[in-house]
Amino acid sequence: MTEEQGGITQQHGGITQQHGGITEEQGGITQQHGGITEEQGGIIQRQCRDVQLTAVFICINHKSRVGANGRSPLPVVYPSAKR
């Protein structure tokens, strides 16, 4: 009886190796996902270049409108600062 149980334990070890193979396939999918992230990064860099040029232009006009007290006479509302 004890020797037969030992054989069952070896079969369980084989199942564990198959599970390791599935993990390696998931690793390959993760690398493909990394490629998609790099493409999104390229698109974000293009958008940031246009936004930075616009932001600098707005900041130059904003600084020219600052009053004597150091604050802008016009109320400036930022979407991220509503709360």
C-alpha cells in the first residue's frame, strides 16, 4: 500500500510541471502587452508636445495679466482644482 501511494506522488509531480508550462505561456502574453504599452506611450508623447506648446503660450499670457498684488484679476478655474 505504501509503495502504491509513492507512485501517486510522482504523478502529481508531473501535473505540477504542466502547470509550469502554462505559466510560461502567460509570460509570453505579458511581453505582447508590453509592446502595446510602448505604442500608447508614443501616442501620449505626441499629444504632450502639442499640449506643452499650448500651456506655455497660456502661461505667458497669464503672467502678463498678473496684478500688483501678485494675483490674476480674472478668476482662473482649473478642472483638477474644482474640489
